[in-house]
Amino acid sequence: MSTLFLLERAASPLGEMLVVTDEQGRLRALDWEDHAERLQTLMQRQYKDQPYTLQNTHIRSDAARAVLRYFEGDMQAIEQLPTQTGGTAFQQQVWTCLLTIPCGQTISYAELANRIGNPKAVRAVGLANGANPISIVVPCHRVIGSNQRLTGYGGGLPRKQWLLQHEYAHTQQETECGQLPLALR
């Protein structure tokens, strides 16, 4: 039996979003129209043992409404969204840790590896971060290079920079030196 996933499109300041939810309203994937192929690939990898059908819908989900409120400046709108992903146990561990990065702040891939208790797994953490199917809500964009520079983001570095600046502006977080991190300048 095939699981039904609903696919909706929503305009955002960064382009049209693709929002995938299940029949229970849990967010399963969030990506960009110009990365639709990547979304399909991630879903096929995560649900390779679970047949699913992706059906277009024009009914606005709670998940899409929450992400749109995030874009309007309500940073907390996405914090309690119900989500469900596939992925390996390691990926799940990395994605769970991503949820602990406060809005408006960044950490390095090395710090993320340390936080999951596996400091030598920096490269594996980067791969797991890149396989995150729920961008923005599971904030993979908050992970930057050890040199405080932007590196890797499935939606493209300009989107990553915009998201970080958006969050920084709405949380007005100050860094230790009282200025924007290098990644946001």
C-alpha cells in the first residue's frame, strides 16, 4: 500500500517553495521549485522501502502557513511544526541536533559533530546536513564553515545567506564581538 504525500506550492521571498506533508499534516519535505529534482531524489532515498504517491494540492497546509509566517518575521512559527522524515539513524541524530541551534545563530560543521558526540565525523555530518529534506524548519542553513564562511546549502548560498540575515534581523542576536558573523556580512 502506498503512502499519500501532498505537494503544495507557496510563493516566498526566495522563490516558490515546495511543501510536502502527509495526511496527518506532518511536514515531510520543504525545498524550492528550482530544486524539485533534488527534493524527488531525497524523498526517493528516504522512502526507498516505503512506496508513496506525491499528489498536488491547492489546499494550504498548517506547515506552509507556518513557514510563510516565518518569512513575515515570526521566527517561532516553525518551531513546533510536526515533522516526520526517513533517513538513517545517523542522519536523524544530526537533524535532531540541528533543531537545537537557536534562531539567529550559527555553528560550524565541526561543532555540530562535537554536539552529537562524534568529533571526527565532520564530513559525515556535512553529508547528513545536505540530505536534510526539511530545509528552514530543520535549520541546516545555520551550519557554516569553521572559518565562519558560508559553505554548502541545497537551496544555494544566496538563499542560505538571506535566511541567516532574516533570522539575525528578527532575533537581533549579538555575537561575542557585537557584530554580524562573517557569514552574514
